[in-house]
Amino acid sequence: MAESKPDPIDRKILSELQADGRMTNVELARRVGISAPPCLRRVRALEESGFIRGYHAEVDARKLGFEVQVFAMVGLVSQAEADLSAFEERCRNWPLVRECHMLNGEVDFMLKCVAPDLSTFQRFLTEELTAAENVASVKTSLVIRCAKDLPGVPFEVLEERLEREA
């Protein structure tokens, strides 16, 4: 079960749930090739050990009226740990910021932002993001279209690597 590293059955469970988090335990057990009770125990162990962090619905942002998606590259004045942490906390409190990644290289953070329209994003950009303490620069790129947007990890690559190492 899910102690430190998931075994092949745990990885199959994770792969199946990543693809469809709504399937029943009975269906999951069938796909993985074990009976339902041990499957449920394994899922609970994977949840408790943090391999499964939650279950989410994949919503269509555009159908909900969120027409604008923007990536913002943010440079900070100071990269002291306290300043990095303060910026991350600010990002957690901005509803338009859906993802916040600290990077190495030319920019300090990459933010994925979603807004209902361009004026809402521009207001956020000028009144919140660029006005935030310690922000030195912000470069934005408007998403035209998305060619690929997959959640999670590529389990097939992990399995290939593990087979090579065996």
C-alpha cells in the first residue's frame, strides 16, 4: 500500500483516478484488477499519505464567462525568503491568480490568471499586481488558445522508467 512509495497497484489506482476521479470504487477496483475492499483501503491510504490531495471538477472557464487567461511573469525587487513568502501569500489571496510558480532565471514568479474580461484583468494588473509591495516588473502574455491542458503526471513515463531500472 501507500507507505513511502506507491507500488504498481497504487500507481494504477492513481493513474485511473487522475483520468476520472468520479468513478465508483467498484469500477476502480475492476480496472485495477483487485476486489473493492482492498481498493478502497488503498485509496484511503493514498489520501492519508498525501499522494491524493483532493478531487476536483474540471470546469469550462469560457462557458462560465471567464474569457481572459493571462500568464504574468513577475520580477521582485528582493528575493529574500521573507519577501518571496510574502508575495506567495499575496498570490493566494488574489482570486484571479489560479496558479503561482516560483522560477529560477529571468523572472521570479509565473502566475496564471483568469478573468471574465480584459478590463477586469487590467484593473487587477494596475491596482493589485504591479502596485504590490516588492514587485519590480510584470510582463504579461494573453493566451490565444490552449493546445494541451492535462492535469497530474504522465504515469506511463514513470512506469517506463521503473521498468528500465528493474
